[in-house]
Amino acid sequence: MDSDSDDTHTVASQQYYRTEKLISQLPRTTWQERSYAFWVAQQLEANEPWWRPLSAMVIGATSTAMSMVLRLGFRQVLVEDLYKLTDVVESTRNRAVVTVANHESLMDDPVIWGAMPARMRWRPEYMRWTLGAQELTYKNPAFNAFFALGQTIPTVRGDGIYQLAVEIGLRKLNQNKWVHVFPESKINQGAQLLRFKWGVSRMIMEAERTPIVIPMFFSGMREVMPLRQKLPLPRLNPFERVFYIRAGDFIDFTEQVEQWRATRAKISSVDDVARLDEQVRIHIASQLWDAVNKLKTESEQKLR
């Protein structure tokens, strides 16, 4: 047990060092670069006296506005089993929460969080941190401030699982926060889910305490923002559109992660460790895909 604890502490220390190093390497030549580096660094701890009230204002106003979009822009909003998420997020716990869901449009986040209970919207500690595409969110100093306070972590597509966004996501899990990920990593309006990327697997594996993982599925946004349209503007229709969101049963990866750590500690070859890590990441991503796809299949049958 002490060996496992020491190994976890070592992994956490390495992760902390990597994060600080990546932050220090951010360019700071232009005003935009300095602004970006400042807000990303602030996200690590988010403990400045001014952070919480400003974050509450951004998240509360945005999610409340999105709740109005849901009410006025859809004929019907169907919410199923969301208590499986809200009960866990609002409970006293010593573990973080990870949610994973399909990704249908540019407006998935924050629209889907407009379905959260009003009591949670103005409390940043009860709302998600999410990984969002940097090129769409952190475009100028004003956007940097808005999305940073909105608990959106800038993600660079193609930079892999050791990029700064994943490191910050891990930091949030180690602070027992709720982190949401769209593991498809891009908008998918096809009939089948895309393969899930491994960044979320790495976060689940390397968090100090294995998080509670809750799969989710939603539908209705692909009709609101189809990829084929030239302008990325929502097509709300209060007479036809139906928005649906469902939370699934939580998945506990604790035993699997402990087994991975125990096996890893016995391996001396760096290459063998890398192969083991990759195998476990693939397996966890596959389990998450299966869980979301099961929700998708069941939900689509109900909606028909």
C-alpha cells in the first residue's frame, strides 16, 4: 500500500513539474501572448480573491442564457437521469468527476449545461471544467478572459496527450473538480461515434485519486448547427426541434488503474512501460466509447 502511495505521489510530482514547465515556455512577446499565458496560469489554481466572483458571473450568466435558449429554441427539452450527475457533483466527496459525451456542434458546450439545475449555475465549484479548442476560444485578450473564467481549458488539436490542456485537466482532477471531455475531439454529425482519443484515458489513469466517470449522451444540436451551413449560427425552432440529454451510470476505474500501477512498478524497461501505458489507454478509451454508444443506442430507440 505504501508503495502504491509513493508511486502515485511520484506521478503527481512529475505531472506538477511538467505543467509548470509548459506554462513557463509559453511565448510572451505580444499582448495577445502575454494575455493568454496569464489566464492559462491563473487557471491552474484559480484561487485569487477576484477569481470566484468573476467566474461565477461568467458561468452563471452564460448557463442561464443557454437555459433560455433551450426553452425558447426547442419544442421540447427532455432530460433523463441527470440526477446521476448532479447528485455526485453536489455531494461531499474526495474524488474528482469526469464526464464524457458525444460532440454534435460548436454550441454543445455551453448549451448542454443550460439543462443543469438553476441552483448549480452560479456556483463555479459545481460546474464543469472543459477542454475547448484553442483556435475557437482563445482568440484575443477579451476571449481569453471570458473562456478562462468560464472554466474552459485551451486545447491544441494534434498536440497529443502530453499537451498543456491535459496537464491542466489533471491538475483540476487532483483538486477534486468536475472535468468534462468530448473524447471524439471534433464535431461529429455522422451516424456513428468516432474513436475516442486517449487524453481522457491519461487523465483517468494519472489522477492522484481515480475519478468517478459518468458517460453522457445528448441529441438535437446537429439540426440546430449543421456543419453544411456557411455561417456558424444556430437555427433554433421552437415548433419542431427536440433537445435530449441523458446521464448514464458511473464507471469506477479504480481497480483497473491500481492494477496498471502495480504492473507498471514491476517493469524496468522504458519501452515496455510505454507499451503498457498505451494498451491501458486504448482499453479505457474503448470502455468509454462503449458506454456512450450504449446510451446513444438506447436513447435513440426511446426517441423514435
